[in-house]
Amino acid sequence: MAEKRNIILFGAIIILTITYWVSSSFFIGEKPLKIKLLEQEETELNENLISAQILASKLDRVYTLFQENLALSQQDSLAEDASLPFLNALTDILDDLDIQLLGIKPKDRVNKGDYYKSPYVITIECSYDEFGKFLAEIERSPRLITLNEYEVKNGIERVKTNVSEDDLLEQVFELNLATITLVKSRSKG
């Protein structure tokens, strides 16, 4: 009797196992594999979307770069020796940072073939901290600007003549920088 019951139990287990595998292959089948493939495809598409969004934002920056630095002709205000838009932007930055402007001396522009360089000698008085902030603002500017050199006017005679340490916090900086202006070339149509 116990033997008969064990055979029936064993047979029921085998029938249930076969029923489970048949039903899972019929109802579920290859779906888990398809889901994995679709998840991988979704991951790839999300990466492509993120790349496209990054490129779109970079293209906006490229557009701004051209808008701020491309002169339509050699007579454009951006291509002049002393570009008024640049000088206005520069004085705005200096005012925002409370830096004292001692002088701006524009020099003759230099034709470099595809672009013009408009050099300036700028003299300012500020602390080292303000000078660093000024350089950061110049770098952040949409205008193409090169800083060729700068000099700190901090000679020994200055230290001897100033009695107070507070007077020594402010330094005189002389910067040689230049703006770069691309000039739209005429097509050889």
C-alpha cells in the first residue's frame, strides 16, 4: 500500500513538472530573452539621446561663439582696432568686480590671414583675488580673448613708500591681451 502511494506521488510529481515546463514554454517562451534584448536596446538609445542632447547644447555654444566673434566684413565694428562692444563688456566686468581701471590702450589690429587680432594694453588696480576673478570672467566671456602676458607692478620702491599693509593689498596689473575676430570670407562662386 505504501508502495502504491509512493508510485502515485512520484507520477503526480512528474506530471506536474511536465505540465509546468510545457505551460512555461507556451505562455512565457522566449519573452525573457526578448525583454533582455529590448532593455539593451533601450540603454543604447538612451545613451544616444544623451549624446544628442550634449551635442545640441554644444552647438548652441558654437553658434554663440560665431555670433560674438564673426565679423561680416572688414568694416564691421567687431573687426575695428578698438572694438566698442568689447570695451563695453570689459568695463562692465571691471565694474561688477569693483576693479579700478587705470588705462586702456588699443593697438593696431594685426591681420593673421583668416582672422584679426586686436591687441590692448590694460592697466588695472585690484587685489590678487579680484585679479583671479577678473581672469575667470574673461575666460568665460563668449568673446575670443587671448592673454599674451601680464605684469604685476610691485617693485621694491612701492613697498618702501607704503607704510600700511592695507595699501599693499591692492596691486597694479598691466595686461597685454587681444581679441580674435573671424572675418567672413567671400565665396569664390
